[in-house]
Amino acid sequence: MKARHPSVGVGGVVVWEGRVLLVRRGKPPLLGRWSIPGGTVELGETLEQALVREMGEETGLEVEPLEVLTVFDRIQREGGEVAFHHVIVDYLCRRVSGEARAASDVLEVAWATPDQLGPYDLTEKALAVVADGFRLSEKRELALEEGQE
């Protein structure tokens, strides 16, 4: 399979009750690997609309995108050709409702604390984004607590 042009993808880092939501991917790229849930932006969708739709389709959760954590390229080559080129925008998200379940392009879902991430064998980039998500989520919670006092 040869990519003809880059596609735009979105991912959602959902931190809830001290755990992050992970999914085991059911299709390429990263087939069978644990990652951050998300998918491809469809024509006419904003990044945030695509993220809300993809999170619902893949995990059954309704989420609210809070802020961008990172933007990066994931380029995979096969036999000297570019097989995939995704420009990915990862967001920190708030869980609004729903129970996490594997749906659509996902084989499994899991909630993990920072010290439980090792067995999921996340890519280096996914680990960094999850760590940023935990830090930012903690800061937001502290700011909310201080604002309520």
C-alpha cells in the first residue's frame, strides 16, 4: 500500500480517576499495538468534531476536547515507499459520559495508571503524550481545587 498524500488524524488522551484510556489497535498502522484512541479527520469536520466522533466510535465514550497536547508526523515506510503518512493532533480530553468498550477499529480498551504503562509497550511518542496528559490533567485539577476554595 502506497500513500498518495498525508492524512490528518486526531487522538484523545483521556485521564479519569488517575488513569489513562488506552486502546489496542485493530487496523494499520500499529495493528495490534496499544496506543491512544483516535482516528482520521473526515472531509468537512473540524479537528474537535472528528475527535469526539472517533472517541465515540472506538471507545463508546463521549469526550470534550480540552486542549492540544502535541502535533506530529507518523510516517511509515515499506520497501522504500511511504505506506502511511499521518499528521496527528493529540488532545487532552475530559470524559463526559459512557463506559469504555472496544468498538469500531479497536480490539481492547484498558485504563492504566502511570506505573502500569510498561506492559502496554506504547511507542515512545505515545508514552510522551500520555505523560504530558497526566501532568496537564493534574495541573487542571489543582487549578479547579484552588478556584473552589
